Amino acid sequence: MKLREVIFLVLLISMVQCGPSQRSQEDSIYLEMNAFVSLFEYDLQVLEREIINLGEEIKQLYAGKHRVLAQNEIDEFEFKRGSMNNAGKDNPLASTIYISDLATDKDGISEMIVLTASLDKKFKGIVDRHDMVSQVYFNSNLHLNRLYPPYDAMGMLTPQLDLTTFNFYYLADEKNNPDARPVWVDEIYIDPVGRGWMISLIYPVYFENELKMVLGFDITLNAIIGNYLDKFDRNFVIVDATGTLIAGKTRGIESLSLPPLKNHTYNQTISSDSFRMEDYNLFRSKSQEVRKMASEIILANQKNYLLKDYGLQVNILSERMSVLDWILLDLVF
């Protein structure tokens, strides 16, 4: 039995053994909220270890660079801007490689593509092992991206994309992450390659004190909803520290006077960070009571709040997460 399943079983037994006569309904709800947070954060920490291990394997590639390059003729690689294995047409099991028109270092890009060819199998293995992870990739300041599963780079990305201007690169660079730790990009943003709203785990890979690339694991909101929220029969809603809606059950979202949550779709390519609209922020709710509730729970760290709004009475309980700067709300009608 997997450790995460053991955790869930222990929490479930605790909920069963402590019946309603032994505790208040509120205590019971908090137990379920703790179970949700424990399972979710356990999986996030597993991914942190996974991305660190992948980074160590890449460092080993660079340590043995001369041997790897000697076995693979770089001269056979034809440098061209655009993409390789676009949408997996050449090989559905391999990554798509995108090279921006801004790329100028032909030798550096050619070397990196050959040196990291073995990562395709590792990228695929991570996606296959973890239901949460929708795609694995790296971005380099050479303006090179390698991403699995393969995608339509030519149709989704602009030719002159500066990969270093996106949060999934710069939040892990030398300036923003001097300790070179895994970083969670927990502010919801739109994926440039078409998978909708997501968060990312990123990790810088250095070799001989030079930043070679930033690794990334992407997690879509659909995965969070399907793997976690839908497993619990409660009106859970997740917001971040700014009050922006991350995900939640429909009834809970509607009671907070927020618009229906839909996965973002678009027809144009994205050239910079695009975050969730202000319409989904509790502090900008059309309801004064909801704005007051957001202040009490998010800013004042209040654990519960009785919301009385439009003739509706809802007891809102909160539980803060530690890995991500998010807050889990449960709405009891």
C-alpha cells in the first residue's frame, strides 16, 4: 500500500471512530479539511523530491558531457529555429523542442539538444507516474524549450518568444531564487501551450555555477479538481493569499458571489504571463459581506466566519496550507 493511501486510511479511521456524539460537527469538518490538505501536500512534496532527483540526473549528463557528445554526432543535427517533433508527428513518445527566433547560439543549442535527448524517456515516466502532472519540460536562456507530451509549438507559440520573461523561468533564476530550491508558482496562470489554468513546480539546474535550465512540472486545475476536490463530499473552495479563487465546488463558488468557474480557452498565442482575472477575487466580490469575510479569514487569520448574505446563512471554516500559500474553505449551509 502506498504511503499516501496509508495516510488517508488513518484519517478515515479517525473520522469513523470519533462519532458525532464525541465531537462537534465543526471538529468533524476540520478533520476532513485536514485530510484534504494532508493528502494534497503529501503529493506536492513527492513532486518536489521528483524534480530535485531529475535535476541531479541532468547534472550527471553535464558531468559526462564529453562522453555523451562523443557518442552522438552534433554535426548531424541541423540547427533551425521553429520546432522539432511538432505535435509529436515524428515521434509521439518524444518531447517537442521549440527554438525561438531570438536564439543565436547555434552551437550551444545543438549541444543542449543532443545532451538532453535521453530526458524524453524520463519526462514521459514522470507524466505516467503522477496523475497530477500534465507536462514536464525545461526552458533555457538559449531560448530553447523541451516539453513532453509533444504539442503544436508552431501553432501555439509566437516565433519570437522570450522564454526567460515567463514566471515559470524567472521565478527560479539567480535573482529570484538564490538558494536554488524548488519553487511553486502558485498564482494561477494560463499555460502558453493550451492546457488552461495551471500552477507549476520549477527548479533551476546549475552546473559549475552556471544556470543551464529551469525544469518545470505543470499541474492543471482540472487535475486538482478531479484528484482532490471531487474525492470529498463537501463544499470546498480554494483561494490564494490574495483572495483569488483557485478552484472549488459550484455551490460554494456561487454563494461567494463569484462568476461560474470555467477553464480558460483562447485562440491567440500568449506572449507573457496571464493571470486569473480580478472577477475571481474575493476582495472584489460584488457582495460587501463576502469582502468582509475575506478580510477576516485571509488577513486576520480567523478560522471561521458566519456569512449572512442575500438571505443566505453560511458558516465558513478555513484551513491554511503550508506548501502552497493557499487557504481551503468549507461552506456549511
